Amino acid sequence: MYNNKLGLFVICFNEIEAIHYSLKSARKIYPNIPIYLNCEGEEHSFDFLQNDIVGININYVEDTFSNVLLLNEENFRDGNNQQYIKIATLALIDRLCKAIPFLNSEYILLHCSDTLIRGTLTIPENTHFLGSRVNNYFFQEINNILVKNGGITVTAFGGCPAIFKTDDFLIAKDKFVSLIDELCYNCYAVFTQDIFMSIMFALIGKEEQFNPDIVECGRNSLWEHTNCPLVHQFRNFYPQRKGKYAINSK
């Protein structure tokens, strides 16, 4: 039995202002929710958050993001890239496992620096894995591996931000790790949260459920006027960036 219904597992890199804003917003809605923050690299300090965000656990971890940022379907098997993918994927599993005792929660929200909580979230009874399901495809090679190992196929995915049942994750993680070489060899983006979560839960026969709480800034220009309490792609306070990460950035 867990003490909390929901805990926040937060991942960031150098989005200091964005994280500050998003976690202060979360605290207004959930004054007592446990927050476990992972900061990749030690170049940027988030220690000041301890003064503003009560009950936060701040961890500085290895930067596993830089080596996989430019991977694609053409180069992900080249050189050391397979090793970089495995390092990033296994790091996510390890960090989640380390966070679980602190969060002590039945469900975990996988919260990134472009996630914004602006209202009370709904977690229906018998929920296993909630996401947006905005991508209506998946990788056939990965689906073959899933079925071969007793899982189900993924037909759509969008587990970012994801809300998932802690006990299900603990059941699935060992099976996932046992297949890590095969999974990484057949998909360049296993380490990304939405693909990672879809594989993890499909391995134990749990399909991603559509979460109507989510709205995405990049897909809905009127997102501010919706009633959706969970916002994705909110990057108003990001450092200056180009490409797909520039949505709503300064």
C-alpha cells in the first residue's frame, strides 16, 4: 500500500526557468505531492528550488541525452550509437526505480520540462497507463518482439506526459531489460519516454489508455482556452532553441 495517490517524476536538462514555473504551478494544485527531480548533468544548478518547492528531492545525474540527441533511423546502429541508446534507456529505468521509494505513490506522472499541471488530474479506476495516443502508428519490428515475448502490439502511442501504475512498471521492468539488446537494435528511439512507456506496458499486456486531460501546445493553438489540466509542449520559459523544441520558446 502506497501513502500517495500520485507522485511526480521530473526530468530536465538546462530548462531552469521552465522547471521553476511548471513545478510552482504543480504545487498550487497539489500542495503535498512528492516531487523527484532528475537534472541531467551538473552544469546547471537547480538547488534554489528547495527554497520555493516544499517536498522536492533534487538529483544530479549523468547526461545521457547529449549522445542520443542526433540519432535517427539511418545512423542509430553506427559506431557507439547502440551503446548510447542502451545507456540512456537503462538510466531511465534505474532512475525510476530509485524514485519509487521517495514518491511512495500508487501512480507516477512522468513529467518533463515542457509539462504544465494547471488543474486537478483525473485517474480513472483500474488505470494502468494513460497517454495522449496522438501517434497512430508504431514500429513493426518492435511489435514483432512484443508479441514473440507474450506481449501485445502497440497501435498508437503518446505517453508523454504519461501517468502509469507503479506496480505495473515494477512487474514490466525486468522483462524489458532482458530484451534491451533486441529492442535497441530495432528502434532508434527506445529511450524516448513515449516509446519506452508503450513498450514497457505492452510487454505485460497493458495498452495505453487515452487521457482526455492532455492538451498539446503544438497541436492546438487554442490550448490556453481549453479546460485540459495537463499541458504538453509548454515551452514559454525554455532557453532559446531551434527545431522542434522551439514551440512557444522565447
